[in-house]
Amino acid sequence: MDRQQISRLAHAHHPIAAPLDDDSVRRLLAQAVPGDGARVLDLGCGGAEWLLRALTGHPRLTAEGVDVSASALDHARGAAARLGVADRLTLHHEDAARFAAPHGFDLVLCVGSTHAFGGLPATLAAAREHLAPGGRVLVGDGFWEREPSPEAVESLGDLDDLPTTLDRVVADGWTPVGGHISTRRELDDYEWAWTGALAAWALDHPADPDRAQALETAIAHRDGWRRGYRDCLGFLCLVLRPTDT
């Protein structure tokens, strides 16, 4: 079982691949989508859940998603067909960091996928290249709420604290015009959903050759969260506009 398949199973009960509840997603999209006729791009879209919600809420909006997971994109195509928005959604099976488009976008999203670019600064640099004049960026990434343990840093990488994260974003030429800091409940709900969905799949498929790996991955992830980063990780979403336009 590869990483992409594990992620698909783990997100079965939490299709937004980030610690955000439905109301937070709705409010962020309301802040970020500049108008009903907007053109939207999601870099690292997975199952395109952000785009599907934007498309169903804005009947003239068009969207494109980029991801390396063929299975996630297939899932997105099926969901788009069921929702009646497939004609306004274009999906690209490629590395988001190498994606190029012949036009700009009014909104560029990258929530929970900054690792595809090597971190938040590189993600924002890539988003800027795709942005149309007057456009916005919706980005989501982790930060340290308090001093992390060495195990947490090894697991999640070299993150900044919240003030430093915001200072660096502003210094890079962006102005926040909206945002959200995930609550403890959102963070915990996401981890329980991730580990629970994967573990439940393993228990429901006792004869599957991937059962043991799925169960071991769920247990290891739960232990890493509970013992390693639960008390120090936060998650920040920002709606940004270029400061100099």
C-alpha cells in the first residue's frame, strides 16, 4: 500500500485534508473567492474537496486542480460528476511544483500541501507565479504553538512559531486579508478521523494483504500525534493579497 492509497483511506471521513471543520472551510472560501466568475487553482488538490465546494457554491466559477495521485483525481472526477460540476473542473495529474498554465488565476489554493514545494515560502513564490492581477492566495500550513520536542521536529519538519510565520509572510510581500487558526477541537478531530478511518478499514478487511500495514500505520500515526506533536502543533490558514499590486 503506497502513501497515496493510505491517504485516501485515512481521509474517508474527513475529506478536507487539513484540521478544519466544515464551517471553517465555508468561511475561508467566502473570504477567498473574489467573485462568482472567478478562475481558481488548487496546487496539491488531492480529491479536490476545496474546489468541489467552491464550484457548488458559485455556478459561474471555473476551477483547476493539480495532484500527483491518480486515484485521488479519479475520486474527484466522480464526485464532480455526481455534483453536476464536472464541466467546470479541469484536473491535472502532475507535480504541483512543475505545473504551468497559459493563464493566471483569481484564487490560488494550497492548504496542507506546502510540502510539495518545500515549505511555505516556496509555496507562496509558486502561487505568485500563477496569480492574475488582483488575485488572492489561500494557504494553510502548520506552526509551533510552543517549543516542540526533537521527535516533533523530526516528524513534521522545521516550522516557525505563529508570530514569526506571519512576519515572514508580510516581509515576503503579502498582506493577510483573512484567515483562521484551527481550534484544539479541529486539530483533535482531524487526527482521530485520520487514524480511525484507516484502522476501521483494516478491521473491515481482515483478508486484505494490506490490512497489517494499514493498522500499523494508523497505530504509529496515533502514537506520533499523542506522544509527539499534539501539545505543540498549530495550523494556520491565511487569505493573502500581494502588498504591491
